Amino acid sequence: MNRTQALGRYGEELATRRLTATGMHILARNWRCGRTGEIDIVARDGDTLVICEVKTRRDGAYEHPMAAVTPRKAERLRRLAACWLDRNDTPAPAGGVRIDLVGIVLPRKGAPVLTHAQGVA
């Protein structure tokens, strides 16, 4: 595993802890749907299915992680959500499907800063 992958895994672990602490139930991590791509975290928030993208950045290295969901990325996440429902033989939940983003900034000193934005796409 290279440094970038390790950074991503660390961020996903932090995001999983945060989502669980807010009462979400984690259904899957790093779930793949063929060539369509990967969902970082699939969770249930009450009666809502949550597709969660996690972006982790070192402080000052690149754009803020909350800027990571472009229209193209949002469309891919919607296709992945449909693939999840189809592959798991799951009807659309009563609360619908929501796409969230957890952005994590790792400062040079101090604790990571997590931002959870619900319904980004």
C-alpha cells in the first residue's frame, strides 16, 4: 500500500467512526460495482440509504476535500447507488437514497478536522 492509499484508508476509518457515532449503521466499505467504481461507505441512516464519499487531504496540499464532488462525480455516485440497490436485491428505501461527503483535513499539528455534508448530490 502506498502513502496515498494509506491516507485514504485512514480517512475512511475516521469517517466510519464519525458516521457510527451519529447513529448510522455501516452496511459496507469499499464496495465495488464492476467498472462503474467504488463506494467508500454504504450506510443506513434511519430509513435512508446513504452513499458516502470520503476525501482526505493533508492541510495545504490540494483543494479542500469538500470541493471534490463535481457534477461528473455526483452522477457516478448516483449510478453506484443504483448498482448497490440492484446487486443487493434491495428496493429503494422509504427514506430514499442520499449521497453524503465526509471531508477530512489533516493539519500539520493537532487533530483531524472532519466535515460531514449530507445530500451533496
